[in-house]
Amino acid sequence: MFSKFSRFIFNTRRYYRIFFLVIGVSLKFFVLQSTTTLLLWVIGFIFVLSGLAFRVHSASYLHGRHIVTEIEAEFFCASGPYSFIRNPLYFGNFIVDLGVVITFNIWWLIPLYFAEFSFLYSIIIPYEEKFLKNTFGKTYEDYKSQIPAVFPSRKKYTCEEKVIPNRRASFKSELPLIFALVLIYALFFFLFVRENPIIHF
């Protein structure tokens, strides 16, 4: 039963971030009708760009084959950012979404976001790791015992098999997300970086 639930959460993982974004925008615009400062907008955008850059860099070591509905792994990767963190893509998500929350200028959304992030990845990561353990056995168990799941370690994991990054494939796979977030931040600017929202209801 739990396995089916974990698989459902994994397959629908991208929609929870969209849902959180829609709720945040709707709450801010229609209910609170509040604004944000240019400084918070800029800080949030810097977080978003940093998280996106880290995602693109991390995805290059998976050759851009990371946006899937079924878990797969053609090779074991412990190179690049994966030598310091087991799930660098999720760390990138954390930075991106934290930037969005900062931009909202609704401070109680921050602990709510932390709770949502913790809940979501406490289900997704064990589900993925069960597959990786079955696929790579002791190699993955040794890696897991030394490297943290979501936040980087100062200690680097040494692996004999080096993975050569494919940056072109990575950027191509991340392009829709980059495009969407740039549009969202343009929308944020015109709606919220004002003394009052542009559109009144």
C-alpha cells in the first residue's frame, strides 16, 4: 500500500510545486492584495537563478535523463555534485522554491514551504533509493552511508567510475523550467512590485 502511495507521489511530484505556486499567487493577489519590494524580488530571483544553474549542472551528470515517471538508472553516478550530495536536483529545487517564497513576501509561507518540502521528499527519496539499492547493491549502500541526501557535505565521495557531463542535453531538458520561471518572475514584477497591484478587483 505504501509502495503504491510512494509511486503516486513520485509520478506527480512536479504538480505539487505548481499547486503551491498557484495557492501562493492566489492568496497574495486575491485575498491579501499585498505587494512585495523590489529588493525581495531581486533576492528571490537570485535564489531562483542559482537553483536553476545548480539543477542544470547536476542534470548534466545524468545526461539530461532525469525528468521521468518511472525510476531508471543506466549507470551509477557519484561524480560532480553527486560526490557531495545524493540528490542535488532536489537541493536545486529547494533553492529555487525558497527564492519564490522570499519573493512572495508572506513570511509564514516559509515554514509552510519547509513542511511541504520535507513531507514530499521524505516519501520520494526512500522510494528512489530502494530502486538504487536493488540496482547497484553494496556500491550504493557505501555511497549512501557517506553522503547526505539533500544538503551538501564538505566531505567528497571518491568513485573510480567518472561520469562525463553532457551539458547540452542537460540545458535542453531544463529549458522548459527555465522559460516558465522567467515568465513567472516577470508576472511577479508587474503584479506585486508596486505600491498596489496593477489590477484591482
